[in-house]
Amino acid sequence: MRVRKWFFITSISVNLCLAIILFTPLTKFLCRPLIVDEMVENASVVVVLSGGGYCSGQLDFNTLIRLKKGVELYRGGIGNKIICAGGVYFEMIGKSIALLMKEELVFQQIPESDILIQDETINTYNDITYLINKFKNQFNFDRAVFVTSEYHTRRVKLVLKKKGLDAKVVSAYPYRLEPIIWPERMAVFRDIAREYLAIFYFKLNDYI
């Protein structure tokens, strides 16, 4: 009897949580504090932070929309160089995600001479730390612009502030916070929940 009661209560609780996630503005409410989208008129360099990719060599949606925004800034005259940052390595094809990003930019007719990569590290803090040290003699990072996904912008801004930099952070195209298809809603909620956990982890490690 107790097992049945426990199962019933658990089932009701899970369904209630799902209903709140799927049919209320909770996701939008949670995402708002994570968003930074600053105005940029001129930058020393455009830094595009990687999202993810697949073993086959395809870039995921988050990475593609970040690149799209980077290209928009480059072609709009905001910056004349692009740094692709991300060290996830795909053994199957023998390439890093930053190199795949560069190849995508070349495919979009961005001159190869205007593209640099930083693929020695694999998380936000290390990516930013390493690329600043790597390119500090080439660019003034107080005048750089960092491009990332909407929900990821706050963490990037906090890392930059921790390093004493006044670099700008811009959001790639707005995240659809209330998709019609429920699996997509769950995916958005998952990304946002992970971001809060990542911010907490960064705070514990004095990264921000």
C-alpha cells in the first residue's frame, strides 16, 4: 500500500513539474537574468565561442547561429578579424571544433587570412583565458566583442569582468523560449538549467 501511495505521489509530482515547464512562462522567466546583449560600434576583434558539434564533423545549431552572428558583425564592419574558440576534438575526422568553425566561415567566403583559431581548451573560462593570452599582442581585448548563445551571455560577461576586461558581449539570434513542439521546450529548459549550474560551478571555483 505504501509503495502504491509513493508511486502515485511521485507520478503526480513529475507530471506537475512537466506541466509547469511545458505550459507556463517559467523558462522565459528563468532565462531573462542570463541575457546580456550589448551595443557594439567598433571592435578590435570578433570572438565566436563554440557551442557543440557532432563526430561526423557537423556543427550543432548553437555553434551555427553564433557563427552567423559573427559573420554579420564582420560584414557590418564591426571587426575585421574573427577568432573561433573551442578545443573539443573529434577523433573520427581529426579536427577540433574551432577548425570546423573556420572551415564554415571560409565556406561563407570569409577570407582565411581574417580567421584565427584557439583550440587548446574546452570550457568557457579556459577558452577565454587562453585566447586572451594567445592573442594579447595582436588585439586590445577591452575593445573585443564576444559572441555566444543568448542564455550563455551572462556567464561570459562575468568571466570577462573577473579578468578586468571591458569587452562587449552580444547574443546570437534570440533563443526561442516557448517552442511549439514540447520536446524542444524540454531541451530549452535543460539548457537553461545547465547554465545556472555552470554559473554556480564557476562561482565556486572563483572564475567569476
